[in-house]
Amino acid sequence: MARPKSWEGDDELWAVVKPLLPKVERRARHPGRMRHPDRLVFQGILFVLHTGIAWEQLPQELGFGSGMTCWRRLAEWTKAGVRPRLHELLLAKLRSANVLDFSRAAVDGSHIRAYKGGSKTGRIPTDATGIPRAVTLTGGNRNDVTQLIPLLQAVPPVRGKRGRPRRRPDVVLADRGYDHDKYRRLVWDLGVKPLIARRGTEHGSGLGTQRWVVERAFAHLHWFRRLRIRWEIRDDIHEAFLTLGCALTCWRR
């Protein structure tokens, strides 16, 4: 049996995604053309994410619909809030399976080229094993340290166990780019212990042996070719791809 392609998505993944999608009723009068099936369109979006192909070059013979159909559906689902709910649901499943580690989180930023413009590049915190917990986008000229608090605040409350949802890690690890006492105090105010390397000190603090997981998380995200270079002008579509990449990383774990 041939191995399924990465963009085909298995039945189990679709069973998670389908209930999150908005229901669209067909008009009784002048219904127009039948709406292309959501599952095929979802596979088309995954095909673009995995291969990096331009929307207009999506092969029609694959049956996913046109590239414009897939783009419109992604925009529709993004407006409906599907992507953060999918990521949060998968994080809850990981916590329920005792896979999500709240003992520490590592944060860092990644800068990519934006050939068609666009105002934002991404930053991400991961758990102790490299599972992406959240992602934020800002202009490439923004200093990393100014985004530390918004990044931690972007982490959603994660369910999956009895009691209150868990949101904050015990410790946050960061490199010298985040070295600022003001932000250390702000991290403490969130109930999180900051472990941030200091400028001007010798290497060998030991943080690298724990922070490497965030670099691995970026490597996993850049495995999706659409995330290596930003082609989307609209921030929300680029964010949708980025969050979908995080969700798929969680799903594989």
C-alpha cells in the first residue's frame, strides 16, 4: 500500500478539524454552483503549505479545487477563528496524554524574507520538549525583548486535565537578546521565573542545553515550504499558515 502524502490528511485528523469548521447552508433560491467539499479544500490548503506552491499553480487534477477557492476558504475559516481553536484542541490532547511539559518554556524569534511585503515576522514559545505553544508576528525591525510579554500572554489556557486550565510555564528560557531587568520583572509578575542569559558574560551558561528545543521547533515549521519565505501580503493568511504548521506539529507528536 502506498504511503499517504503529507497533505492528504488522515481520517483521524479530519475528525478533529471538521467540527471546528463553520456550517454554510446552501441558499434555497438561486443556490448557484455546489460548494467544493471542505475536506478536499483542506487538503488543497495543506498541499500549498507543504509544497510552497503558488495558489494559482495548484494542480486541478488533484481535485482540491482552484487555488482561489482554497485561498477564499482559508480566509473564511480564519475569520471564523478555526485555526487557534484547532491548535488549542491539540494542545489539550497532548496535555491529556501527559506529553505537554509545563516545567519550562523556551522563546525565540525567526526572521524570514517577505518578497511581497507584509509587516510581520514570527516569534514562538515552546514547551520543554519543543511543542509550539503559541506564535506572534511583528515587524522584522522590532527588538525581540519588547515582544517577550505579548508572546507569553499569547499562550492559550490549555485544558485536558481536571481542574483549571494550565497556561503559564514554571520557567521561561531566553538568550541574550532578551536581557533586560525590566522584562525580567514583568515575567515575574506573570508568575513565571525568567532564566535569561546576560550580555557580556562568557558562553557556557548551560541554557543552550535546554533552549535547543525552540530551534528544533523552528526547523519543524520550516519543513513546511510555505513558511520558509513569506509570499502572503495579508498578515492573517500568513498567520493562518503559521498556526496550522504549529497545529500539525502538535498532531504529529
